[in-house]
Amino acid sequence: MKIGATEILPKRGDITRESVDVIVNAANSDLLGGGGVDGAIHRAGGPEILAECREIRTRQGGCPAGEAVITGAGRLAAKYVVHTVGPVWRGGNEGEPKLLRSAYRNSLALAAEHGAKTVAFPSISTGVYGYPIEKAAGIALSAAREWAEEHDGLEEIRFILFSDDDLETYKKAAARLGA
Ligand code: APR
């Protein structure tokens, strides 16, 4: 889906293998790593990323849901890692949609502030945090489209899906948005 100068594309893959300016991590508020994408990024990126996260924790404490922080990318084929914290799904009436949208928008804002042209997102909150992926995909793609309509600095916003089913869900959401 092309919005202005920005290509928005869901694709199948492992986000730690993406060559982009910014890889986005689905972190938790402690910023000290975890499982899923968080574990994969720290494993592949190496200890420097965690060291920078610890410095951020010392400076500002953790990272609240919906917010984002930025570090170097260690051994990853990227310039930066943006660590954002999605909401835990609690049924949908506790501000989850707004927090998920903020996580995407704040990540894009940080990436743009650092001159990024290409950004790769995982499917934030749809793993351990239990956000229904059909709902999350619509929020993720509309947040990216809104951002691309408001800013022309990004060439690509990729959504890297870890399973064919997840990719299919995002493609359907993109088709609905693009229509
Ligand atoms: N590349 C791309 N996507 C991945 C990868 C990977 N290497 N590994 C997992 N995923 C997918 C999952 O299949 C899921 O669809 O990322 C999505 C997000 O899942 P989680 O990583 O569980 O993230 P989230 O649901 O946001 O939960 C965050 O999990 O790992 C902990 O420390 C993290 O506490 C935090 C919580």
C-alpha cells in the first residue's frame, strides 16, 4: 500500500534479520528483555542493546505502555532499535486500542526524529500480551497510514509477521484500509 512517498507492506519473516534503519522491539515496561520478539532482538543484537536499556532505566525509569525509547542496534543490520511497550489485552475497554496506536505512532516519531527512512515493526501486543491480532492489525496499519499521510520522510514501513496466518491477517487489514 503506497501512501504518498511511503510504502507500507506486511511481509513474512524474522524481524532480527531485517536490514532497515530502525527495528522496533515489542518490549515491556522494565526494558530488561523477555521472550518473543524482545528475546530474539536481544539475543541477535547482543549485550550492548541491554546495556543502553539499563542506562535509560537509570535515567528515566522504565517505559510506560504506549511510549517508546531508542537505542543502538548492536549486531543487527539496523542503525537503531526502538523499544516500545504495547498494552496487555484486558478485553478492550481499558484503553488498549489507544495505547496500541500510541505505541506505533511514538515509535514512528522517534524513528523519524533520528532520520530513519525504513522501519520494521513486529505485531505489537499480539503474542504474550494477548491482543487479538485481527483488531491489532487494523490499528497498526491505520496508525502507519495516518503517519504517512501526515509526514513524508519515510520510504518504507514494514510489518514483519512471524507466521503465515498472521501475514494473512495483516494483508486482509491492509486491503480493507487500502480500499
Ligand atoms: N520476528 C518477528 N515477529 C516475532 C518474532 C521475530 N523474531 N518472534 C516473535 N514474533 C511475533 C509473535 O509471534 C507475535 O505475533 O511477535 C508478535 C509479538 O509477540 P511478543 O513478542 O510476545 O510481544 P507482545 O505480545 O507485545 O508481548 C510483549 O513479551 O517477550 C515479552 O518482554 C516482552 O514482556 C514483553 C511481552
